[in-house]
Amino acid sequence: MLTMTPLRFAQRGQKIGLYLRRTMATVSAPEITSRRQKGEGDISAVFSSLRPSDPANAFPPRFAELKRTMWNDGLAQSWKEVLQALEVETARIAERGEAMIPKIPIESIHKGLSAEEISGIQAAGCVIVKGAIPKEEALSWKHDIQKYVAANPGKVKGFPADNIQVFELYNTTSQMRARTHPEVLATQRALLSIWHDRSGETSLGTPISYFDRLRIRGPGDAKFALGPHVDAGSIERWEDPVYRSCFSKILEGGSGWKKHDPYDAAPRVHATQDLYNAPNQCSIFRPWQGWTAMSSTGPGEGTLRVLPMLSLRNCSASLKWEDWNELDLDGTAFAGCGMGTGLELNDLTHPHLRLDQTMVSMPQVEPGDQVYWHCDMIHAVEGYHGGKGDSSVMYIPAVPLTLDNAQYLRDQRSNFLAGLPAPDFPGGLGESNFVGRATLEDIYPNGRGAVGFEQFETAGDSIKLLVEANRILAL
């Protein structure tokens, strides 16, 4: 089978390159794993802010009962406390702006993050890692992507269709080089270590690669205006009991929200983040979303925006109290949520967050810088690119090894060999008929395990997990 044959050659040096070139050129099957492929499309499929003409996503009656089940009288006091805390925090963010976003040099990753650096990252929920990749190397990645697009005319899909800014590309040589780059993996290992898991079901010291798309946004673009949102599910946060348990301290009411730990991995490992098999919906435990820059980009140039107050954010996503002057336990609506869509926020649904004042643009980044943000963090993309050069990034998050994640990695590996999109993303033939897509030869040697082509070393506190992951991956 195609999924297994390359692995038998994995230790045979240069033979594998010839094998893959012969095999991958003939692949045309739209699906080669048991995982159901998602519908075709682009990034707009999951965001109503990119589809403003779409009707509201209405919930069936059972969601009113879900809301009543979640409610307890202590939440009223909790909500009032949060609103008071928000008064202070939103004012602080409005005053400090981009100074709220921590910046650390790659040297801090090499020597180990200090207590002060960890505290700053945890509080803000995001970080910029400067100088991770040599500038010339990052620029060469972008140029190679542009050559790849030019070599496959009429085949590349993305958003918007008439002038692509966000490309449905997952299998370029540049992406594979970046995902498995030693400095990228070292950064991910350091950021994953900020999390903790007493359950033993997560190997936070073993980053694996989650294949995502890329952006090359041109000056003047106003269509990729992605509004404030949160990744990793929408109504799933409340509908799935396991996912909801991640916020149990908040939902117990009173001052419990102050005890919420957004860096506790244990309750998230088995959370279902994609109940509706939605294209673009992340189905695995992904603690940090992230991207690696391929251009010089600053505020006003089509960059990322974030709300850098992680601990308060988790409490304000769906509760209602004084801002609405009434408590609605009979309606089915959950503010900003949808079924098979992202969790989106605006001034009407979440006026208490003062998004027009508290969303902060990323400071200037250079090619090779990395940006990461917590999976619960509100973020957006500037509505207009007012710069003179392109605003370009490869989306590369930080993901640890779990058994569920190992199963996804196995299927992602199969899709990669066939040139198909990664399993969580819009399906179709993808790059299966493209010229010049990545092969195993494009993987950094020490990054082979991260993409599922080399066994994990079975040592340390996660031996059982690592052994089972190797079994899942048939390594």
C-alpha cells in the first residue's frame, strides 16, 4: 500500500528519493485513509466574517437545554467580577498597545526560558520569537513557493479565488523545510513546556507537525479581513462535555474563574473540537497556533491582531449579564458560536471586550521570526493591507504528541505522500497532480519524527505513550 511502502524504504538513504518521485507522480486517488475527507473549499468556509452575506447560524432547540444545564446562580457573581476586572485590563491594553506582546530572541530558546519570560508569555498568551530562521533562508522559502505556484498554472486554489491571498497549499518544499527546521522545533518544544499535564497522556517534549496553509498577502488587499475569532471549535466548547470541562473552574461560578488554568493540558487531550466535520476546523489538541514570517511586516500591513489578556478571555466568551440587562436561558443562541463554523466575536456580541481598543497588531516582524498564540486566544487579521510589500507567513503551530494526535499524524502522513490536503482542511485532489511538490528529501534529518517518518525515542516519563504512538504510526 502507498501508506506503508515508503516507510519500508525510510532507512535506505537516497533510494527513497527515487522511489517517491516514481510513486507520487502516479497518485490520483482523492482519499487513501479511513478518515473521511472534508468538503472542498477555502478558509472562508468556516468564517462568517469572510462571508458577510451568509445567514446567521441558528441552533436547534436542544441548545436551550444545554444552556440551562450549564447555568448556576454563582455565575451571576462570577460575571460581575469579570466585568470589573475587564475595566482595568482593557484600559491597560488600550494604553500599552503592542508593548503587551512579549518578544524574545531565539537565544532565549537555546539557553532556556527565564521565569520572567515564561510569566510574560503566559499572561499575554502570545509571543514573538526573533531571529529563529536566517532572513535569507526565510525569503528563499517564499520565492520557492512563488515558483511552485507559477509551475502549476490554473491548479492553485485559495481565498479569494480571483486574487489569492491565502493559498490552499500544504505540501510545498518550503513548508516541509520550515516545519522540520531545528530552530522551529526547538521553539515549539520550549513553548509546549510552558504547559503541564499530570495525566501522562501528553508528551509535551515531543513536538509533531500539523500541516497548515500559507499566506502571501499583497498590498491593498481588503478581502482577507478575518475578524476577531477563536480557533479550535466553536459551540463544541460548550456542547462537548469533555471540552466544556476545560473551563470547569469558570463554570462553577463565584470566584472560581480566578482559578482557571489555561495551560493545563489534561482536560484538553480528549476534547472534541470538531463535532460537525467542518473544513478548516482543527480536530486535534493544538496548544499554540503560530506562523513563521517570510516578509517584513508591521502594524497596518495586513498582519495578525490579538487580544493579549488570556486569563480573562476564557470567562467572557459566552456568559451574559449586565451588558445585555437580562439573562436568556430559553433561547438557543450562544454568542458568536455556530455549528461547523468558528467562534467569532464583535462589538455587538461582546461589547465588554471593547475590541476596537483592545485588539493589538503584531509589532514589526522580519523574515524568519516566529509568532505563536494560545489556542484560546482571540485573534484577527487586519482588514486592510496598507503596506508596500507582501505580508507573508507559513502557518506552523506547536503541537505535542498524544495518541489522538498520533492517529492524525498517521493520516496526515498518508495525505502528504499522495499530495492531498491535510485531513482537517478542505478536501479534493489538492496538490496530487502538481509539479515539484515536497518529498521526504525535503525534511530536515532531525525532523523526520515530527512528520511521522521516524520512530520516537522511547525514553523519559512518556515511554508508554511513545511506544503506543510508534505502534499507531507502524514504526
